[in-house]
Amino acid sequence: MGLPHGTRICPTGARTAPFAYALEAAVVDGDQDLADGRLVLLHDPDGHDAWHGTFRLVTLVRAELEPEMAADPLLPDVCWSWLTGALQARGLTYGEASGTVTRASSHYFGGLSERPSASQIEIRASWTPREGLGGVPDTAAHLASWCDLLAQVAGLPPAGPGDASVVTLPQRRGPQSR
């Protein structure tokens, strides 16, 4: 994927990788955020033993849920399948996938007791994109699959022809402003 004019991968100064490029996105309906996330592309020209490659993608995706959806025992498995399914739907090869799916509930007390209870789902994951021609992965396709994941977590229907195995989460409340 070519970077926008004037954009470059900057040295991070971190131990994880000498180079990184990050972006954030949100799915918005009017003035309501349905989901938000961050995608980071890491690069170590010398390779990284744990990655089994020279590139690594790291993501955080989250959305507010209705409490009854958060109580579904299958929710973490379904959310993880959205990540792997988004990559597979675009024909991407990858390895070393790992991560967590976390659901959290907040109940407010004292001076905050006027706020309604809230539930949130969060997917934190990383994977090694397989390198193509010239030793570079198809980062544009990985970005597109991440956008598909973000839209699905937001509860949007698939953009293309429906797949009977696709499950969406209805009745979203967007992440609150920070």
C-alpha cells in the first residue's frame, strides 16, 4: 500500500519495532460513535522471532453493547471469528494471530449514579501479514479487512451480498467521548 503523499513510517524508538505507522478510525452515525479502533503496522527490517516475519499488525477495536448482548456466553468467540473472517474474506494469509476479546460492564455510584450502566466489547489482537512480492505485505488489503471488522463490531450489515453465517450485534450505544 502506498502511503499518502507526505506520510512516512516513522522510527518509534520502542523495543517492539524500529518503525511503526498507526491510524485511528470510528464508525459514526450522526453524532453517535458506534465503534472505534486503532491499527498499528510495525516493521523490523531484521525480523522478529515472535512474529516470524518483519511486519506485524496490532489492533484495538471497541464498541458499546446493550447489557443483554454482553451477557451472551458466545460473544467472545463470535467477535474473534469476525477478525479471522475479515482477513479470510479478503483472501489474506497471515500467521501468529493472538489476542483477547474483553467484555466489561460499568455501574455508576455516588456522584455518578445518574449515568446508566454501560457494557463494552473490546478486541485486542495482532497478526503477522504474509509478505508478498518484494518482501512487503498487502497492507491495503489488511487495512480494508480491519475496516470490515470495525464496521461489523459497530453492528453494520455486511457491505456485499449477505452471508448466512454473519452475525451482527444490534442496538449499539457508541463509545463515549473521552
